[in-house]
Amino acid sequence: MNSRHRAHEYAVALAEASLTIGAIRLSPENPFLWASGYHMPIYNDNRMLLSSWESRNLVASAFRLMLEEEENVDIIAGTATAGIPHATTLADQLKLPLVYVRSSSKGHGMGNRIEGVASPEELAAKRLVLVEDLISTGGSSIAALNALRECGADVPLCLAIFSYGLDKAADAFSTLDPACRCHPILDYNTLIEVARRRGDIDSEEEKQLRSWRSDPFGWGEKNGFPPKKGE
């Protein structure tokens, strides 16, 4: 079995698990209000995957597959907070050091942005892989990546559990120099295919979910759910 087929099997298994436990919810008729103020027909909470060792192992095993052809990884880095447990499991399996990146520097003590090293200079010239739980617009992932690069670290790869596949994220990652590849275990198209096969959504709901993907920030207003920004 080649690695591409194995990766697809992991993606399908993750979609099944996520839909079953409610880590991913699909509701075109009664969309979710995101923190951005936009109504979206999908909501993802990968913290639900922490509830079982099988789900945690599934994520770590998929990440390990993604790293099979990656050379000379020195350290696994997780994003705070949702990326930390999965980065920890992966680092344990690979017997590698672990660090994590805060969303901002602490306002007390040593004022650390990166935890797990005595000094950020220890990351200089080290090859790191960043572990993120979710890629939405890509902003928080790239902020974490840049924090590591400011320490002199080489970060060529960002692994994620799930990605909405938004053009905004792809555009953001495309501007990075040096480049950083972004690889999710589960992508949006595979999720929708699995949900339809399982009967979680019908054909009309599938159509709505696919139309959201083509215009995520305009979808709500077009369907009678205007944004509530600033409320």
C-alpha cells in the first residue's frame, strides 16, 4: 500500500471519528456563528478528539506517515493550546524534543513566547515541524511559525489535523519566504464526501456546503444570515 493511499485511509478514518463524536458539525440550515462574526455551515472543535486514545493515536499515526520522507527533524513544535497534546503524542512516538508556541509572550516571569527551552537561541539552526490543530485563514499558524523563525529555526512544514481549505490560508502560506508546506490530515472535500456517504447530509445540504467553500465569507449573507461583526 503506497503512502498516498494510506494517507487517504487516515483522512477517511478521521472524518468518520470527527463526525461521530461531534468534533466536526455540519449545519447549513442553522449555521454557526464564528468568532469573526460570520455565519458558517460548519464548526470544528478538535479538542473533542482528546477524549479517546484511539483518536489521539489516529492523529499521531497520520502525522508520522506525513513525516516518513521528511529528513532530519530535530524538534516537534505545537501551537498553544490545541496543538500541544497532539504535538506531544507525536514527539513521544518519535522520541524527539517538544516545544510549544504561545499566541503571545507571557506578561510576567521570563516573558516567554516559546516554551520548552531555556532560551530561544537554542532553536537556532534546528529543523522543526509545527503541529497545528486547525487551519482556517492561516493567520495564527503563520504567526507561530514566524515566532520560531525569529529564533533562527528552520520550519519547512506545518502539519494540521483539519483544514477548511480556504483560499485565504493558501494565499497566506504562499507568501512565506522561505516556503513552508502545509499538510492537513483531513481536507474539506474528503470530509464532505464521507459525510454524504454516511448520510449525515443530504444532496441539498451537500450543495450548500460546497457553495460555502467557494465563497465562505459571503455565503451567510447570501442565505439570509448576515454577519454580526462588532456585536
